[in-house]
Amino acid sequence: MGTASDVGKSVVVTALCRVFARAGVRVAPFKSQNMSNNAAVCPGGGEIGRAQAVQAQACGLEPSLDMNPVLLKTRSGMGCQVVIRGRARFQMGVNDYERYRTEAWPEIVSSYNNLARNFELIVIEGAGSAAEINLRHRDIVNWEIAELADAPVLLVADIDKGGVFASIVGTLELLSPEERRRVKGVLINKFRGDQKLLKPGLRFLEQRTAVPVIGVIPWQHSLGLPQEDAARLDGIAMHPGDKPMTIGVIHLPSISNYTDFEALEDEPDVAVHYLSDPGMAPQLDVLIIPGTKNTVADLNWLRTAGWENFIVRHRRAGGWVLGICGGYQMLGRRVIDADRVESDTLETIGLGLLEMETTFAAAIITDRIRAIHLPTGIPVSGYEIHSGRITGVAASRALFRLTHRDSSAVNELEGVRSDDGRVIGTSIHGMFDSAGFRRNFLDEIRTSKGLAPLESTAQDDADANRRTAFDRIADVLEECVDMPRIAALAGLKSAFT
């Protein structure tokens, strides 16, 4: 658990999972309820929070619905969509808690029990603060789960924000005696500087709280892991420097699956900017409209914010536009929602940059896919999470041919491009993780600017890079944290003897 949100719980759980997996322990992650628009698709369909999918990878496992049985996906001004066992159930407003708990809690207990039967160790991630006293009676993610599992608790605190000693002491003071007895150690995260300066504070903490500090984890740059919190994106530029290509990603209010662009951030010739205000945009080669949990509301916001006029100017100047999932839907002629699946607006005029339109259906498509990029024959893999059905696409303008949905072979056309090829839309998330496709996309833009393609002798293996990142954070944890003590708390003394 944490003293607050964004203290690093997800990363610490990922590191613990990797450390135990490397030690030969059959370990799995679990988070009963996650609130995130950044989702991943499990084998066989169904979505969970991306953080738990990443943690599963750290364990050497495929993600499963048991690892995150409840996912809450926020929508601007509309409460949140409740996803249970990978499938959307209903929209939850402020008065729907009793229905929510009635439907969610049995699935949470069942999922936890499934994992407990199949693994030696479960590393459980809480949410927000361990001392959410105003929400304690509604808790199904922190203390209710610790009690269900009869689990010892490690408390994570972020020193980089300041006030770390007060946050730790205050959190512990607000716990009930039963809750406090479960807290067996404190981890101080994101430390910069000389740890000698911390020693007086650490002694104070242990004397004041009688809870040992079992590790101080240093600040780590470029973790190489997908980020869960979209707040990090607002108005920032990733590795701007002096790069020959500039890509802007519109930070929509309900942006989802923004991990689509992390592979672009690591390219040596690309500067990626996340932008809310078109007035702050630099000169762009490519403008990306990303996925969203609320296509119509975000399309209306996009217009109000001035992005539609920006897109017109950008296109006149020869710029490229890419829409993914909800962003793709915005690029078409119309968005139709006759059954009020996503909004109360029956029909919304789109940006009109692509010859297609979207109709929302109640059933959400959640599939892992494999495809062929039709202009080049390059293979692409990724996933789809969307309610919108695309129609009106001419076969001659299709962008991909899908060859597989999950393990089933298919033959479907997907995506669309404009006559000049510089406006592109697709429902495929994660396509830029395919190195060959990513480099081809960027080299096509380079060529349009009069630049030579960037020769690449080796194509990145996203899975291999992720494994390297897991090992890096696990190495840091083993160096800085008392892992034998944590193993003993988990009843696994032999793992680190």
C-alpha cells in the first residue's frame, strides 16, 4: 500500500514480482480494483489494467483476468465504466455503489482464490492511500483485501514530493489498531542524494512508529515501463533536443492507452510532445489524436480548444495526421450513437478527414490481433479495445489486413488512409511496438521532408527491452531493500538464504 497515489506502488510490485520470479518462486500480481484508462487485453479477450499486465510479464506470465478483476474507466462528466472480469457491466454514478459492490466483490474473492490455488505467492497492490478514512467503509482494494488474504503490508512513501516523514507517521496514526498491526515495514521510494543524510529521520520513524524501514529505493530515470498515470503527460515534451522530426499527441481529457506512443519517445530522431493547448504546439510533422474513453465529449473539447482549426492549418502545410481508436473515429464523417452507448448525442459530425463513419454498439471488442501492413507487407501485432464499428471504408484505402484475432485466423481489412496517404486511422493499439512498422512509418515521414531514411541494423524487440527493464528494477530492489526480511514475511525464507 502507499501513503498516497503515485508513490510508486505499481513499480515496487513489478520489481518484487521480478525478484521472486528470478528466485524460482511461482508468483503472480493482484489488484482487486484498478482505476485507469490504460488497459491491456488478456489472451482470449477481456481487459485489465495495464499495470497488472506489466506485472504479469515481470513474473514471466501471460496476463489473466484474475489479476485485476475490476477495472474502472473514467469518462468526463459521466462517472466511470465498470469492467468486471474483463467485460463492461454498467456506468457507475455517485449513487450506484451498492450495486457496484454487490456485483464486484464476489468476483474479486473468486479471482483471488483462483490465484491462491495456483501460485506460491501473490503480490497485492492497493490503491491511493492506505488511510482513506472517508472511504474506508467502501474499501474493496486496500484493507478488505489484506484481511481477505491475511496479508502483511508494506507501506510505500515517495520522498521526492517532500514531507515523507509526516506522510508515513500520519498514515500510520490514522489506521485502526488491527490495520496498523498488519504493517510490517516501510519502503521509502524515489530518493536522490546521500543516504547518510536520511539516517536521523529513519531512526526517528522507527522509534516513533515501531515499524522498521526496510529499504530506501533510489530515484530511477527511464524505467522503461509503461506509465499508468496520464497526469505525467500534460504539456511535456519527451526528449525534445535537436531532433529532425516532431510529433504532437493531443492530451485529450479522457485519453486512454497513451502507452501507444512510448516506443516513439525512444526513437533517436523523434521529439514527442503531449499537448493540451494548440497555442503551445511547436511546428509539427505529425499530429496524433489518441484513444479516448469518450469520443464524442473529447471531440467537442477538441473543437472548443481550437484543435480543429489547428488541424486545418497543419494539413494545409503538408502535415501528417494519425488517429488511433477514438482518435480514428473522430477523423471520419460521422459518429453515430443511436443506442446512447457512450453519450446522449445521437449523431456527431466528425472532422471529415477520412472517408468512414463510426456507429457505437453495446458490446466492446477486446482482441489481441496480428495484421499485415498492406502498403509494405510488414507484420504488425497489437490489440483492439473499442465499442465503435467502422463502416464506409473503401477496400482500396484499407491500411491493414488482419490475419488473427486472438488465436483465430481471420481475413479482415482494417484502418484507412487518405488519398495523399498523410491522414491515417486505425483501431490497433500498440502497433508502434512493432519495430519494423515503426521505423517504416518514421522513414516515410523523413522522406516527405527530404531526409534520407534512418538506417537501422537491428530492430528493437519490445519484449526483450521490457525484460531488461524488469531485471534493472529488480536489481535495484535487491541492492537497496531487505529482501530476506520480505521473503520471511511472505513465508518464503528459503528464497533468499
